[in-house]
Amino acid sequence: MSFNKLDPKPRFIWPEEMMYWMNNSPLCRKLNVGEKAIPGDVINVYAPEKMDKFERIENDAGTKFWNSLYPKRYTPVIPDPSGSDYTGFHRLLHSVTYISDDLAFGKDSPAKDDRFYFHPLNQVYGRPRGDAEIDCQENQSLEPYIREYQKAPLKIRGSKCSYFSLAYRCENFAEYFLKLKLKDEDAIIWKSVQSLQGLQEKLFPLLTSHHKILEDCEVTLITALADMTAKTAVIELQKPKLDKNREMLLTMQYFAASGIRQTLEQVELIKMQK
């Protein structure tokens, strides 16, 4: 998503954030059946949702966002009587950038420690292979069965195309907002987003260098800024009848701040390992 200027540098992105941009905003769209992917398109891999007892608490930034913007949409996990960790729904498992029919750019897996690099498209993590390849790879007629609106769980695991991929196309985020005549309040949010993106860009080298560190006072100040900004954005997102542009700007602001928080936590882990 950084290629489309959601953020100048790669950062942690929550599945709910990705789902919002792909399916709930005019900035991205799912490709039509038969429409050819082009370099820069996003390939999303969907898989049977599996959540252990710790993940079922679900109190991360993505869940907070979904509960704030769509309070009646989110469906908590119902424990399976058999003790299975599979919920009976799909989840967004992994995303990569399409380069060609033979090449993609992304990580080996959703793990935050994996590196970004170019690799064969047929080796994308979770993307169907073998007999399922033709029917389940970039099959734009499919839709993920997401846990929402109190839908009943299904027997997703083991079914045909329980793992499948879809292709999406996004506009350049920065260009979209720059060409708009934003209202004064929206312009302020946009400037805040740009400041947060600039801060994330400065923090990014800390994830890739073993020599650069932040002083404790800097971590405290940046953490306080990120937490306060995310909290304010969530409050604004809960207001009824939000203009779509403002909703998108607040969403960018919220996740930009949450991404900074996640970066700082990762930096602290790196620091502790030294």
C-alpha cells in the first residue's frame, strides 16, 4: 500500500484496515471477472479463519476501528464446542503486490519480521496451488465469507477454494486527496496524516538498522502523540452521517497513528534483543 502512498514507508497494516480500503472506500476496487491485473495491483489471499484463545480477545487497533465505524457489523468469535480454533469464516491472510504473471513483491508470510522482496507469484504465501490453482487463484467471482453481521459459521475448512485469492486496484492516496477541495476541518486532518506519515518515515530505519536507537524520552513523547491521535480519530469516526472523505481521512489518521505505535513496540523488542 505504500506504493500507492498510503504511507511513504511500509508499516504494519491490520486486516480490518486492508478490508476497509479494498471494499469500503472509492480508493480501491475489486477487479471485474476477466479483467487483467496490471503491475501495482494488490493480490489478497483469503483463508479459513483460525483464532486461538489469546487472539479471541480481539482488542487490537483493527478491532477497535471496526467496532467504532461499524458497531453493528462486527461479530465476536463464538467458541466451538469441539474445541477447534477454526471459526467457520474466511479471513484476509496475506497481501502482495502483483508485478506480472510470474512475479510479485511482498513478504514470505504475514509475520511482521519477514522481509519484503521480489519472488515468484506462484509461491505467494497461502495462494492456492495444484488442483485448486485454476479455480481459486484470482477468481474474481468469489467473495470471502467474513465474520460479520451475525452470520452463521459455515464449514469453510476443507471446502473447495477455502483458500483463494482476489485482485484489487487502488488509486494513489495522496493524489486523490490533493486534487480535492477539502473543507477546513478535513484539510487539518490531512495535514495531521502527512505529519504522521513523515514521522513513520523517520522511524522506519530503526526497524532495519542495528545501530540506531531512540532515547526513552523520545519513545514516551511519540507514544503519547500516537495514542492521543488514535483516540481522537476513533471518537470522530463514531459520529453519525460522516462525509465519506472525512471518514477516509480519519481512517488514515487513526491507522497512521496506530502504525507508529506498532513500530515503536517493534523497535523496543529489537532494543531488548541487543
